[in-house]
Amino acid sequence: MDIDEVKIGLPANGFHEHQLTSISYFRESLEGKLNTNVSITYFHDIDDLIANLNSGDIHLGYFEGLDSWHAWKLGDLSVLATFQSYQDSNRLEIYPVVSNDSIAAGAHLDASSDSYSFELLRNEAVCNSQDLDTGIITLLAAYLIETGHIQPEDLDPSSTTQDIVASFFVLNNGTSNSSEFYPDRIAECFQAEDGDVAFAYGSQEGFECESQTADICFLDEGLLALPPIAEYPTPSIMYNPSNLSVVTRTTILNSLLSLNGEMYLENFTSLGRSYTGCYDISIHKVDDESPRGACGSEILKALFRSNGVSRTTTQAHLEGLNAMLSVLPEGTILA
């Protein structure tokens, strides 16, 4: 590589205290593979992260789906790699989740009719809307306009995406401490009785109780996932093509991809021997001395909610989101 230190930017609000150890393991893993220093800088504002990538003060940045699109459009940045879902996809879907005794749930489960409509959710209170994820708010606003539930001409010219959503749903101040919109946190919203509907990133397979890769069994929580409203790109690592040479970014990409080849084994038996430790598929050896959290599979799971790193292009990863957002009226503020 032609740089003597790899500087990575992370959003300060994108990770929790219990993930700090995993961040250290991630940094140490890259240092070992790249044979150079790796530093982590936290940014409280995504625009600052984008600006530092543009200027070359940092080399890589981690972005959630909507922020990736923002960095692509406003920062002229490119996707280096993306983190796949547990179902090995570069896409998550956004699902409305309701109580299984609700009217919408009953209509969806009625196999004898086509009585379910998203319109059944009009004027329902959105669970935990005090901290509602910007990505979900934005995609929900686009969906409401795209499907005709809200007419653009009825909107105030200065409307934000939250204003658009609030014209269909009731947005209240939730009391739940959860601000993550992933399946394993949705039940907390309903337990706090903050609303009638929640929105989760996930996949149908991830909600099926019989699936080996299920994130949660909603039925066990008395909940039901309704049909998805949109696709959403998984989080990604982005860079500025002007600031990283082809050789350097290829070397970094390969170090990220190598996390896929590290699997943690526990009491795995082969040829009469039992193994516990991090199995590196590239050298066919088990590291039984390093902490479990330092293994690639554990870093991906604990830090990125991911089953693996995938190479992709910016266009392939973000064009679907770009097309959906194009229905928003010009000048709409993403908030």
C-alpha cells in the first residue's frame, strides 16, 4: 500500500458501549492483515464524516443505507464493500409489524379474501416514534407517495419526510429505550405500549420460526410481520476514489473479505479430534488461543449484524434506493 496508516471513520451513534471490544478486535484484525497501523475516529455528524473522506483526512467510512446514498450523491464517494445480512443478501426489507390480534393482522391472515391493505394502518400510532430511524422514515414517506396513500399536491412545499409520515400515521413521543429497528428489538416497543405499529429491517426468512437463520420468532411475541414496503441496502464501507490508489483499496478490500474465512468452532469434531477456536479456512488451522470475539465471524456478527463481507459496486448497491427516493417532491428535507 502507499499509505502508512489506514484511518477509518465510524458514526458515534451507530454503535453501543458493548460493541467497543468488537471494534478493537476489528481494528487489530485489519492491522494484522495489512501489516500497518489502523486508527478509528468517531464522528457525531454524518456530514463531517463525508467531509473528512472527501478531504482525505480519513480513508474509509462506515455508513448505514440512507447515509451511503447521501455520501454517494453529495460526497461523490464510492462503495468499497457491503455487509451482508444473515440471509446472505445485500438488501434488507422494511416490514410493518403489528400485534397479531389487530385488524390489519386479521385481514392479512384471512386466506379467503384480499382484504389486507396498507390503508388499514392509517392513523395508527407508530411505536417508539421519538427515535424513529431516519432511513425508515424516508422510505416510508416515499412509499406513501409512490402508492398514492398521500398526494404530493396536498403537501406543504416545506414538508420534511417526517411531516409526510405524520400525515398518515400518528407520531408520538415513545418511552421505549430502544432506538434500533432490527427484529430483536421490536418486541420492546410493544411491551412499552408506545404504539400500534412498528417497522423493522429484515427478511421473511429471518422472521420464520422454523428458519435456522431466524432473527426472531415474532409469533412468540404475539406479533406479525405484514408484507414489506421497500428494499433497503445493507451497511457499507465507502471511500473517496481520488484519495486511494487501486492497489491500496484492493489490498484493504481483500483484508475485509478475509473476515469471511474465519469461523468460530466450538467442540467441533473431525477425524477423532475436537476443536474449539477460530478456524481460518485459508490456512486450515484453528487458533485456540485468541479470544472468541477476535474471530472474523464473531466480529461480523457482533459489530455489523452480518453474515459476511461482499464486494459490490456503488451503482448496484444504491441505485434501487435512489430510484425509490426519486418520488419525493423536490426540496423535501430528510428528517
